[in-house]
Amino acid sequence: MQTQIKTITAESIAEAKNLIFSGGVVAIPTETVYGLGGNAFDDQAVQKIFEVKGRPNDNPLIAHVHSDYDLSKIIDYDPPYAKKLREAFLPGPLTLVYPSTGKVSKYVSCGLNTLAIRVPAHEGAQALLRALDIPMVAPSANLSKHVSPTSAEHVYDDFEGKIPLILDGGACEGGIESTVCDVTGDIPVILRPGLITREMIAKVVGACGEYTPDFQSGEKVKSPGVLYKHYSPRCQTRLFTANELERAVAECVKEKLAGKRVAALCEEQFVMLFEQSGVETLNLGRTESEMAARLYELLRKAEKVCDVLITIEPTEKSGVMVGVLNRLRKACTSSDIKH
């Protein structure tokens, strides 16, 4: 199979629509990361996404719809506070988990009676979704556990010869996946942190909880990005806190003396410290939006330029950085984390 990258035009939208209605899988841009899109009503198309990604079959998918789609077709209950959240944040990087009518493929929610729904803000994604006028599942367009893609080229690196079409909508502005919020209870509960923060949600509806999984009890995964190692570059990683900078620099020097290619991934205020020690740096930036937007791009760059990546947790731990830290920590195996 030949994989083509095409800019978003009326013609490429029509081609993508035909592929999806024929049971195919197409990569699409969103404002957060690129997604691997398929017909949410088509069992075989949904199973193909799991197969192509190498995704565990107990890790649910998110259904994407256009901004005027009638949600009553696919959700069983729409609490008043969910309407307030949609008005405040959608289209945008917020996924809401509702009770499901069970109309979409049973494989989308992996046996749960809920359905995660997102309305992406990217104009190209909206154009395709309007052309389809059906829910489209679209998990991140990367091989399972690999770094999520924020450009068409990232998708091509993972899926050359495996999917027919990548719609190129440019670099993603958000950089990390959407916030996932459960709206099946009395108050919204965040299942996966992202660009829409707990504080932002609580300001709109008065309260917002935060989910802590208990998988030892046999509880099923409620959201993508919860259980498994994710976002990992194909190089060794070491994760340090900002209070362990001297140890991090020493680790860099040690690995360099062992003949390894080494780079340090850190926020801008720490770049000079590593450069003074002769260590190549990958600069996350200064602001929350910069660090969120650059994280996956730099993790992908790291696997091409180094054997060992030394990462430093950003000093800010609240707001959007909750999501950034969540992704950064999952990118490192538990055995790599230094405390």
C-alpha cells in the first residue's frame, strides 16, 4: 500500500470520505495531535484501527463529531452541566464521556456503557466531519506507546505503507491530547488531564473531580491514556525533578563518557546549565502553551539525535502543566524515573 500525504482541499476531503465509508482508515489533523480516523459505526473499521496501531483492545476510543452533530443519536443522557461545558469549550480540546445509546460499534468503548465524544476545533477536521456527518473514531495516529504525532510527517514515520492517506493540516497547535472528562455523574470528573484544566471546568460548572484509577480491583479502563505506558521515544530515558539538576548533569556526563549520544530535554531556564557542560539540549520553552506544543515534537526529535534522553520535570505543576507532566512521566518507564 502506498501512503500519500495530501493538503486539505475539497478533493482530498472527498477522497478521505470515500475511504472512510469504504471501511478504510485515514489520518487527520486536529488542534491537539493527529488522529487515525475510521467510521464509528463500522465494526471492521474500528477493529482495523486497533490492529494498525497495535492498540490494546481494552483501551477505549473517542468518537469525533462536527459542531452541529445531533448528540442524542449516540448518547443516552445529557446532563445540564455538560451543555455548559460544550458552550464554554467546544469546539476544542475537551472530550466528554456520556452514557451511550449503544448505536456505535461495540468495539469503540471496549465493553463499557459509555461513549467518549470530542468536537475538534481544527478547520480541516471539521470539514471532513461535516462531509461524513457521522461519528468518526480517531485515536492518536501513532503506533501504540510511541510518541503522539503533531505533524503529517510524524504520522508517515509510523504508518508508511499501512494506511492510504494522511490529510496534512500543518503542525498541531495544542501539542498534547484533549482533556477527557466523565459527565455521567453529579459533577464532571477528569479522567485524563489536558489543555482544558480542572480549574477551568470548575469555574464554569462549580465543581470538578479528578479520577484515580484502581486497576488492581479489576476496574476497566475508562479513558485513553490512563493505564498503559505512552508517548515513549525510541531511546533510553531518564526523568529527574527540577531539584535534581546536579544529578541530571552528572548523568549526562557519565553517559557521554560511556560513548553514548546524550541530550537533555528541559524548560528554557535550565538550558544554559546543560550547555555549559557540553550537553545538547532540547528546549521545551518558557510558557505552558510552548511546553505543551513542543513536547511531542521534541520527544520525536530525541529518538533521532540521542541514545539517552535526560528529561527534567518543569517547575510549574498546575494548570496545563498537569497534562504536560502526565505525558512526560508516561514517556519514561517506571524503572527510568529517578527520585
